[in-house]
Amino acid sequence: MNRAELADFLRRGRARLSPSDVGLTPGARRRTPGLRREEVAQLAGMSVDYFTRLEQSRGPRPSRQMLTALARALRLTDDERDHLFHLVGEEPPRRETASTHVPPGLMLILDRLHDTPAQVVTDCGEVLAQNAMARVLTFDVMSHPRQERNLVRRYFLDPTARSLFPEEDRADHARAHVANLRAVTAARPDDPEPAALVAELRAASEEFARLWDAHEVSLRHRATKRFLHPLVGLLDLDCEVLLSHEHHQLLIIHTARPGTESYERLQLLRVVGLQDFATSGAERGGD
């Protein structure tokens, strides 16, 4: 691990970004350009002390998960992400598989979506990034270990995941998850990730196994979804799906049509839900 080079790379990466680049409010006048250390730490989900030690060439060796979080927070390109891994002595993630690194352009779009739920997921269903509205609409997936961030796995193995939807809609969601995963698995036969997820779910869920054997195929597309939220009730939302073919990633955006009851409820959720989210974050110490 090259601590000096790593520290310099992190400092320069932080200095080239402004708060508006990452969806943050600029706040008070700044004495130096770039993000503050606490802002990078917040974006990466780590403590300020940990990031400070890395920048001062005295931190411990970051895990692969932490490197991925840093690359996302600093809006690194694929090549810059690979360089970050090399500085720590880690092999970068394989590029022929679904990347867990969200490209800067996609993060820029996500950062600009302040008033509507949006998240970036792989085509296999792993959540890679969420904005605040997505966290309050569904759940704060990014606060969980990586194993628990896959939407398909959660839907079939975690009963609480289905409580987000009306009971009469749940069977359709199950079929859509399986049909999408079958299409992805066929499109990437040499990628072990989707095949491993299929094997796990076939063994753990009778429902998944039955739907898999039905051999339905359908990728994620624009749709209308209904959500049951404990604070604001039933929401009818349009789901838009933007594709990043190179990285096998999707930007999923949920919107409500102006003038509808769902639109008013979504605006209420923006106020009440974000306040609750900020309060719970403060109680956790910002972790």
C-alpha cells in the first residue's frame, strides 16, 4: 500500500469537486476550493477521523468496500477507480461484469434529483446509490452490508420488503424480478454473479424456483408502481428506467403526476420523511 500516493490522490480528488458537483449545499464562504473532509466522509459513509488519517498517510488499509465508497464519493472515472485500488495494493473489479462503480455522469444526474426518489442499481438488482428521497420512500439500503442490498434477494428472502407494496401487486413484482434476472443471466453467460444469485434463490425460495421454471423473460422497463408508505399512505408513481449499457446499470426514477393525490403525498413525504431521516441520521452520529 502506497500511503503517500494514496493521500495525495485523495486530497487532489477532494479539491477538484465543489458541493454542487455532488448535490450538496455550498453553505458558508469557503477559504479553500473543493469539498471539506467531513463532506467526503459523509458521501462515503465513513467517519471523518478515518478519512483524515487516510489523507495524512497514516490510515489503515481500506477494504474493497471502502475503496468503492471512496470512488463513488469522489466521482472517479473507471480508470481513476482502478488507480485507487492499485494504490492500496488491490486488484480492481473486473470490467466485464456488472460494475459496482457508478460513473460520474450518472452520479451527477442522481445528485440533481432533489425532489423525486431515484437510485442506481445493477441489472441484477444490487443498489449502488440512492438519493435521500429514495431512502425515505423505500428503505436506506446503503446503510446495510452489501449482501443485503440486492432488491431481488430482499424481495424473496426478506418478508419486510414486500410490505412496501399492496398485497394484490406483490405477485406481479415477483414475476418481474425473476423475468428480468433470467434475461440478464442469459445475456451474460460467463459472468458468475447472476448465475450465483439464481442458484441461491432457487435453493432458498420455492416461489422463486417455480417462477424461474416458468421461463418468463422481460427486462426492466417504464411502468407504474404502487407503494404503501407508513407516513403518507398509498402512492401511484411512474417508474422511469434509464440504462447505462456499458456498466450494466440502471437509474430508476419514481415520479408522481402533478395535480394528483399521489403528487401531494410525495411532496408531503419530501418534507416529513426527510426530516425524520435527518433526525435518525443525527442520532446515529452521521454514520
